[in-house]
Amino acid sequence: MFVGIVILVLNVLRSVSADTWHRLDDALYLVDNTSRLNYDEAHAYCLTRGANLTRIDSDKIQSFLTTFISPPLTTERCFWIGCHDREVEGQFKWLDGTQVRYDGWASDQPDDGRGIQDCACLWSSQDPNRHGRWDDNTCGARLDLICQKGVSLPGLTSGPSVEDISSTFVTVSWSSWIPCLDTGEGPVISYLVYLQTMDGEWVEGGGIDLDMGEGDLQRRMEFVLTGLEPGTEYNISVSAVREGVGGEGPKGPLVSVMTIESGRRFGAFGKGNLLWFLFGVSLAGNILLVVVIMITCRRQGKQQKKKTLPNLTRAPSGYDPKDHQYEVPGPLETGMTTSMKVFREQKAA
Ligand SMILES: [Ca+2]
Ligand SMILES: [Ca+2]
């Protein structure tokens, strides 16, 4: 008995884990053609998977779901959807109680066959008038089913950083989507980068796969936006994309940038060369300053010598050795002229 229960549980878990959900926009769909359940059982089957029998309210969803039941099976099969008129005959509602406004019915349906058909299903049929269209059926019939559940698309909580700017391109980087830190559900497989000009229109600038990033768990993503207008202000935003159709999440926080004014002036020169040019100008200025300082110091040294040596090397102008009233200031040293020697001897006498 116990072993039987264990085997049953394992089989249930295996069947749940084997579910294949298909994404369209913000919803996931499970197309089941093996369980064969009545309407209420099918509803419960979806609920156990956090889902509901599917709602179909657009051509887009109807066409999307039809791809999973095409080509039509050799024998007609109908898949329960979440639409019925159990409460008021002829007034079909979705399981959340809202009225059915989209017309997905086959040409001769709903017909409330034999007065007992209240639950809707989607046909897989060789009849082109029925394939991919709805029919009301007996709720107790054992049919296939389609579940639907919402999904939270991934969103980045931090905007991109600007790494480089020129007149025609901008390089931005950001950290890859991480559960808990960012919003929604993964796994994220790629990113899309958008540009917004000041007229308010967002334009897709390109995309990059997660594999292109650097790192392991949180990768550093980098993307170069090209073909920009010089001297123009742009907003830049990044969105994360899950696998499957419609897996793109909302745009994350934006960053504003202004491209360089003149593409001709800096386009060929480049930002790197500009930095080297500024460095060279600065170095030349410093060298010139040192040279000027050295020349100035040398001149001041020479002038100082001229101020201290005259009275030691020659007599003052207008000196007459015979003029005893003249007095020479300071000591006499080697190098004095003959006139000075004469003056000294006369002074001593
Ligand atoms: Ca009915
Ligand atoms: Ca019918």
C-alpha cells in the first residue's frame, strides 16, 4: 500500500516536472493532450499548477495556441479552454467572471447541442472550418486541455553606465539580471538597448546575448550604440529578455548622454589621442617653466657678483693716487691695480 502511494506520488511529480510551458507576452501556456479530463477536472488540473484553463481574447493568442495543435490530429480532438455558459444559457463567461467578447467560435458554434453543451474547447480538426476554432461541448466529456498562467517578466532595477562618448557613438555597460536584486522572473537570455531622442520616441539600438557578457553569476554587459548625431542628447535604457515569444521585460532606468558637438573636430582625432595631446601640452609647459627659472637664477647670480667685486679689483672711477683725502672702503686683496697699491703705501706712510 505504502509503496503504491510512493510510486503514485513519484509519477505525479514526474508528470508535473515534465510540463512544457510556452510563453506569449506576459503569459505561459501548457497544452496537454494526454490527461483526458472533464471540464471540472481540467480546471483543477490547471489550478494545481498555479494556472487556470486558458483565456483566449485575441487573434494573437488564438493563433499562438493553434500552432501547438497543428497539423491537426487524424482524429478530432478538442482542448478545454476557460469559457462556459453554465450560469445563463448563451452568455459565455471566462472563469474570472468577465464576459467573453472575442469571437473565436467555429462557424456553426456555439449551438448548445442537445441543450447540454455549456463548456468551450478549441478544436484540432481536419475540417478547416473547425481547426483552431471554438465549440461548446458537454462539460462531462473527457477532452484535452490548455492551461494558462501569468508570468512576471524580468526587469532591471539599475540603469546603464556611460563608458565612452564620441560624436557618433556611445558605449554603455550594465550588470546582468539577478534574482532578488532585480524584478520579475528569469532566466534572462539577452538584453535589448534602446535610444530615446528628445522628441520622445524610443528606438531599439540593438541587442546582446547574455553569453557575450564578462563574469559568472552577475556578468558585466557592454554595448556600443552607433550612428548617433553629433551634439545630440539621448536617453538610453536596457530591457532584459526571457526565452520564448514575448519574453522581453520593461525598460529599466534610463541614463542621459550628450554626444560631442563636432564630429569633424574630434572624430578622426579620437578621445584617446585628445588625452595624449593634453598631456603633451602640459609636459611642454612644465619644461618651459623650469628653463625660465634656471635662466632667471643664473642672471641674478651674475648681478650679485658685480655688486661685491668692484672695490676689490679696481679703484673707483676718478681716483687720483696723489689725492690723499680719498679713502678706499674695505680690505685690499689680491688682484688690486697698481694705483691701489700706491694709494695703500701712501696711506701707510
Ligand atoms: Ca449552453
Ligand atoms: Ca456545440
